[in-house]
Amino acid sequence: MTPGTSVRTPTDTKNLQAEHITMSAPEWNAFVRAIRDDAL
């Protein structure tokens, strides 16, 4: 993902971290891949 493709507020980041805690690793990896695909 190149910098600047998506803007994250501090709240967005906190929400992502909270979700990360409740997700299993495979779910998190799929989630991150989806974000990367979105950003391309």
C-alpha cells in the first residue's frame, strides 16, 4: 500500500487495533489483504 492512498483518523486506527485483538490471525490477514486490494 502506498502512503496517502487512505486517510486514517486516530479513531479509525484505534478501532482497527480493537478489531485486531478480537480477530484470529487468518481473519486479520484476510482483512489486511482486502484493505491492500482496495488501495491498489
